[in-house]
Amino acid sequence: MLFTSLQFFAFLPLVLLIFAACPVRQRWIILLLASCVFYGLAQPTNLIYLGAVTAVVYASGHAIARAESEAWRRLVLGAGLALVLGSLFALKFYDFIAGELSRVVGQLLGTEPLAIPRIGVPTPVGYSFYAFSAASYLIDVYMAKLPKVGGAADVALYVAWFPKILAGPIERATTFLPQLWQGLRTNPERLVLGLQLIVWGLFKKVVIAENLAPLVDRNFKIAAFASPMELLISVYFFAFQIYCDFSGYTDIAIGISAMFGIQLMENFRRPYLARSTSEFWGDRWHISLAHWFRDYLYIPLGGGRRGAVRRYLNVMVVFLVSGLWHAGLGYGVGWTFLIWGALNGFYNWVGLATRGPWQRLGARMPRLAASTTLWVLRALLTFHLVAIAWVFFRAKSIGDAVTILKKIATRLPELPGLIPSYPFTSEHYLGFGLILFLLVVEIADEGRSILQRLQLSPVWLRWGASYAVIFALLVLGRWGTNEFIYMQF
């Protein structure tokens, strides 16, 4: 069930009504049932995977909490993580690895590709997200970060909570479960805030992302034949398509949760205003995943505590693993995601190497460091570095990605002269207009939240803004059946 479907627009009000009519202590039952219906409606077999992960996590968590020896606690933790993360790895990568291995071995032996058995089972939608949530729960239980171990119902609702199950945020049990234990209550302010976030998230998805998608899809499919100008526009459009698609989902998920009295963590913070790739990945883009990797991979590997060489190695490991995590049904499982991860790891290497000189320059020239001009230049540079990496994320193969970048680079000096005579269409103008509107909103939001500004604005402005967004949803929205991109990872 998609957030953009008519099914969902009937499903959500019904659940809200039943939720409001139930006693506070029984509300978790309604939410758990709703989550199971939401996740299993399109593909009932999804519930088998969800139930298996929940059972493993619940049993392992209780075994860890009851274990008397440290060795046994570690053994149970390792077994639980192996089952959850191992199944994720097998479902996502076994068939790809088997195919590559059979091809390579066949070439080396000069024979037909080896007949290596395949699993042939697609990865359940959202599996990467709730597997990581489940893994973080086990680790937090082991580290005694929870005041108590969750019961079966608590763990089930934490893993299955329907707004976040398909594409996050990757919420922590340390913040989610205490809200359940306190009792779920809502109020008019939360309902209004939730509705505003849902409308804004829908605007990002069906108005911005879906209007940018056709040109992106068309030109990435014919990378060898598309003109350099079309490819350059497609690279820019994809950067905003994937942002609006993913952050739109997150806004909707946070908004729905707020309506039920549950606060989910912020997952995006105006990422294309970042002044460095480390700021982009650490503080602004997919924050819940970045913090997951920081807390459960980077720090356990030693972080930056074991010397510069180990720190650089740990950074690259994190980004390579992130590349593997992102590989999925959305754009296939291939080597492009490892290149994407390695490239972003390299960017962060450069950032680490130049951090000292930048800090010394800022100390000597504080006015320059605080200037708006430098901020804009750094943000533009960061955006283009990220956009180059996005090409590998989106392209069907490494060859296609190289072709796109090579065609743009070789003709880049000529592109400014081609712009006045280029046959722009209404599709281009609409895309540029939507991107410009988004940037204006985000720049204004950087100083103070747009929602806060609207709350303090006159009534006519608040209602006018709301009606304008709803009008855009009706007139410009592309209400097709396109899934959210990150649902497929």
C-alpha cells in the first residue's frame, strides 16, 4: 500500500478513528494490527519475513537480558545479528554473487558459466530498513541502553510500525519503546502538524519527484545516445528527484506517526545546503542511517581513536558497507553501488585531510570564514561532488556512468554557449521551476522552520499557503503507481 494511493487515503482515517475510540492501554493493538495489514496487503508473504525477524529479535533480546555470563550474552547477540543481517545479505546478494562467480570461473576455464544454484527469492520490500532496526534493538539490549527489555508486543510494533517500515527512518528502540510504555496520546496540535508534514511530503513526491522522473529515466536509459546537455540536466534533476522522493516519504512517515502520538527522528535536514560532504552525510542526508553506521560500525571499529590510518580505513569501510546496503531492487544489485560508496568515502578522506588547514584559515580570517559568498561556493561544490556520485547510484552499469560523466566533461566548456539555443520544453521549465521553489523554501527554512513561520503568520497567509500546496497537488501531481525509490532498497 503506497502513501500516494487511494487505498491509503481510506486506510489512514479509519485507523485514526479506531485508535481514538480505544482506551489508551489497548491502542498498541490497533497499531500493530494496522501495521500488519499495511505491510501484508500487497504481498502476504512479506509477513512471514517480518514475523521471523520479530521472533528472532524478541527471543534473542530476552536471552541476552537473562544471560548470566558475558560469553553467553555475546554468543546470543552474535547469533541474533547473524540471523537478521545474514538473511538480509543472502537475500540481496547471494544470487548476484553466484552469477558473477559462475561467469568469472567459466571465463577462466574457457567453458560455459557454471551452474551455481540460485535462491531466486526477491528481497521483501523494506527489509533493509526493519532488519537494521532489529539489529540496533539487539545491540542496545546488549549495551543496556534500554530501561527494560521489550515484550513481544512492544518488539513487534517497533519492528512493524507501518509509517517507517518501508523506507525509514531507522528509528531506535531507545526512543520508540519509551513512547509506547508511556501510553499513546494525541492532541489537535499534533494532528495539525502531522497533516502539514503529510501534505508537504506528498508535494515533494508527486509534484516535484514525479515530474522530474520521466526525463531522468529517459536519458539514463539511453546514456550513449543522449546529448551532453540532456545528460547534464538529467544529473541535476536526479539529484533533486531522489531527495524529494526519499525525504517526501520521511515527511509523510513522521507526520503519520505524530498523529498517533509517536515522534520519529528527523531524517533530512536540507542536505543540498551542506558545505562539505562530511556535513552532507553526517548531519543532513538520511540521518538515521548515518547515525546507525556511526554508532554500530564506525565506533566499534575504533572510529578515530586508533590513529589516522585506522580512521581513514574505518571511514572507507563505512561507505563501502553503505554502498552495499543501498544496492537493491530499485536500480539493481551491481558494482555501481560499491563505486558510489567508495567515491563518497574518498570525498570524506579529502575532507579529513583538509580539515586542519580550513580550521586554521578560519581562525586567521574569521570574516572570510563567515561570509555568505564562501558558504554558497562551498555548498555548490559539495552539491556537484554529490551529484557526480549520484550518477553511479542511478546508472544501469559502470560503463553507463562513465559514459555520462565523460560526455558531460568533454563538452562542458561548450555548454554555456549552447544554453541560449537549446530547445527547452515545458518539461524542462517545470522541472527547473519546481527545483527553484524547493531551494527557496529550504534556504528560508535554514534560518527558521517554515512551519513555525506559518504558525506565526496571519490566518489568510496560513490558509493561502495550504490551499496553494493542495492546488499544486491536484493540478501538477502525478498520482501514478510509482513506488518510493528507497522502498526498494
